[in-house]
Amino acid sequence: MTTNLRDHIVLRLGKDIDNLELVLSKFIPLQYKRNEIILREGETCRYVYFICSGALQVFVHDQDMNETTRDIIVEDNWCSELMSFGKQQPSSENIRAIEPVQLIAIDRQGFQEMMEKVPQFDKVYRQILEASYANSVYRINSFVALSALERIRWLMDNRPGLMTRFSSKLIASYLGIHKDVFSRLKAKI
């Protein structure tokens, strides 16, 4: 599994990376079954995950315990509850495997050590933060202004693989649309 992470890092930083083997040695492999919870709201996030295969759902519950999906993250991407991980405070989100998933994870101590010892690792971390922030802000700003039908079209244009890969219920939650409305509108497209 470290091959996936190695390829990911080399693609972003180039082949001449000092201490790449040291970075890779700080990660541990983890596997989860479909629907297995990786992080529960209220727990402290202990890892930053790189997804080698499978997919994760990042979600919250409202007061009636309805799920709202903040993100669906697929292979070759990073996932964590960064506020909880960084400040070592209780998580406000949940993370669940929505497919069988193979992850490589780095704990906080290893992460901090890499930030101090390997300057390139800081660049990868900044890329993770920037991508996460940009994705969240774009979705929030776009979804506020878009109708339900426009959100579905946005998904088809920007992340088309999700529509065929995951359940309508999950996609509806990601788009902030009731699943019955999603099914009805999807049939119109």
C-alpha cells in the first residue's frame, strides 16, 4: 500500500525527495469493512489517512440524527478531521467506510515529526489543507446558490463517478437534497 502513497507524493513533489523512505515508514496500513465507523463524533481523531482503495464518507448528524454528508472521499486522496487531529479535541464529524477501504495512516506524533524533519512533507500537508478548504468553500458557496437540479448537474459535471458508484441516498445527502427529490430529479436528466 505504501506504493500508492509513494506515487502520490512523487507526483506532487517530484522524484528527488529527501527522506521519502522515512516519511513512508511513519505510516501504518489499516483496513475497514463497508459501513465500519472509523471516527465517531466526540472521539479525538488520531490519524490522517491516505486512501489507497475504497471510499470514505465524512458526515454529521442533526438533532434528529439525520445524516448530512460533508464529503465523499475516494482513493488517492487524504481524509481526516483536521480540527480534532490538530488540536486533539473531540471531533464534530464522523468518518465511515462506504466501501471496503485500504488506508495508510499517520498518527499525530509521526505527523509532527515529519513536519519538523522533512520540509517537503510540509508542502504535502499544505496541499491537503488547501484542497480540503477549496473543496468545502466551493461546495458551500455553490450549493447555496444552486437549485436541487443544478446541484445534480454540478455533480455530474464535477464528480460524475460518484453518481454510478454510490447509493442515491448517499448522493442525496452529499447534495443536501431529500432522497425522494433526488430520485425524481435524477430521472429528468
